[in-house]
Amino acid sequence: MYNSKITGLGYFVPENVVTNDDLAKVMDTNDAWIQERTGIKERRHVVKGGDTTTTMGVKAAKIAIERAGIDKDDIDFIVFATLSPDYYFPGPGVLVQRDLGIKTVGALDVRNQCSGFIYALSVADQYIKTGMYKNVLVIGSELHSHGLDMTTRGRSVSVIFGDGAGAAVLSREEDNSKGLLSTHLHSEGQHAEELSLIAPGMGKRWVTDIIEDNDHNDESFYPHMNGQFVFKNAVVRFSEVIMEGLKTNDLTPEDIDMLVPHQANLRISQFIQKKFGLGDDQVFNNIMKYGNTTAASIPIALTEAWEKGKIKEGDLVVLAAFGSGFTWGSAIIKW
Ligand code: ACO
């Protein structure tokens, strides 16, 4: 059995900055409300005709591959996590294989929303642990802005989300005390609709509905979130799954050097920080700049933390996420 280790990280965010004041011009909201409830000051939105989920993922991946010190031809497998794919099918994994000119390796798409990157990491880790693959490219990318209800009706959801991508190369590590020590995944489908986008989906018979009934303004064509219910579940599940990961490895919260939580809401991160007694330098947050980028949020934050020198060799790094599904998960990493 091998371990897997993150050997390269990269991220890409579109240039176009959308501030809270910009949003207040198109819907009834304001900077104070958004900052107080979410911590977000600005986010990035792809301009019309600009990047796609795939092209942002490709840009992040190129940086991660270069930093891993490998060639694209060394990639044995691709895992792509997103809730905002370019096409209904095929998923973006094969588009990355094509656009990066990677040989005909397998490409897998992960549909686990905010937990997507941790699910993707866990899949990649198992392939490396068993010895099947040496280098796996893991991408989380989202283009939310084109699918949000940018009117007052959608304000409680639309102010939260931003666009961007992050990527990691996972490589074989022969020393079992290093790299990904364990990953922990959970789901509770009972609450599937509490944070969801119902259409397009075959359950909605969306083609017929759009074309024949002309109900494209139906609320089910936009994301729905029961905010307070999601918040309450998130703080409980984040705490549980972090503790589960620590206990599995005979560790305690005191052993954490850096917690990189999914950037759902600054208030959730602050709650977790307080609960585990962590200092400001032990939790990395960048939701203020990018909003919630769902499957991209952890790899973007992890890359920024690493670039700023906040993650060093030998550190215990904990990743944790909670989101639509509900799904949640954690990863315990000895850097
Ligand atoms: N601007 C101004 N007012 C607003 C806005 C807005 N953008 N959105 C909602 N409001 C109003 C509401 O209409 C409501 O008004 P009312 O009292 O007159 O009815 C009031 O603000 C309070 O609305 P709530 O929805 O109760 O506000 P809440 O304090 O719950 O904050 C929020 C909403 C930020 C979504 C919060 O519930 C939350 O963070 N939930 C956690 C979910 C989460 O983190 N989601 C992130 C994405 S999901 C994920 O990553 C898994």
C-alpha cells in the first residue's frame, strides 16, 4: 500500500470582480447585509462569452502540473468535480483530457457539489493507494454566475456564489506517514431538495417544459437554498467529520496546523474555528474575495494558503466540506 501526496497546486479565477455594491445595482441588497451574514466583499464572475467551467479548470490544472514537476503525459487519471458542467453530457473530465492533450487516460466526473473536491480527492487517493495509478489530476471548477437568478427574488442565493477553479496533482508517496492519511465521506439524501437546482433534469422533463410550456422563468430553473437549515446542518456535520478524521489517526484538534474549510460562509468557518479552539493563523479563509465557489473553493484556498507559505512540510492540514446532497467529508493530510 502506498499513500498519495499533493505534489502540485494551482488555481484560476476570472478577472471580472463583482462587488456587493455592483450587486446592489441589479437587486435589492446591500454591502452591509452581505458582509454581516456571509463575510463576502466581492466575487469573480465570468463575462459572457469568456471562460467556461472546463477552461478555468484547464488553466488551474496547467499550473498544478507544472508545479508537480511532471509532464501532462505522466497523468494516469483525471477526476473533475463540478455542479456547473459546460454540457449536460458529456462531463468536463473528457474535455480536460482533450484540451490538455493528455493521452487517452480515464476521466471521471464527480457530482457532489460543495463536497465535490473532497470526494474527488478521496477517489484519487484510493487509486494511488492500491498502486493502480501514480499521478492523478484532480480539478474542482464552477461557473455559477451564468445560472443565478440575479433579481431580488434570487438574492439570498445569488450574492453568495462566485466563479473559479482549483486543481491538485496527487502522486504516489512511498512513506506511509506522509500525504493523505485518510478521507471520510458522508451523505444524507433526505435533505436533497433543501439545497438544489431541480431543472434542467429529466425529473422535470425540462425540454418539454421550456419549449412547450415556456416556463423558463420557473423558480426551479434557479438554485434553491433553505439557508438557515443548511447553516444549522453545516456546523454540526463540519465538526463531526473533522473529529472523525482526527480520531481515525489518533490525533486531536491541538494537532491541527492548518484547517482549510470549504468556503461556504465566513460565519460557518468562524464557528468551527471557535469550537476547535484554533487561532486565526490556523484556519484559512478567502471567501471575502471569491464568495462560495463550491467544488473549487477548497483547492483555491489550499493553493493560496500554500503560496502564502502558510502550509509547510510536516504540517497537519485538515480539509472539510459540507454541501448540497447533503454531502460532507474531510481529508487529513500530513504535508
Ligand atoms: N440582501 C438583503 N436582504 C436579504 C438578502 C440579500 N442578499 N437575502 C435575504 N435577505 C433578507 C430576507 O428576505 C429576509 O428578510 P425578511 O426578514 O424581511 O423576510 C432577511 O434578509 C433574513 O433572511 P434569512 O434568509 O433568514 O437570512 P439568514 O440570516 O439566514 O442569512 C444566509 C441567509 C446567508 C443564506 C444564511 O442562511 C446562510 O449562510 N446559510 C448557510 C448556507 C450556506 O452557507 N450556504 C452557502 C452555500 S451552500 C454550501 O456551500 C453548501
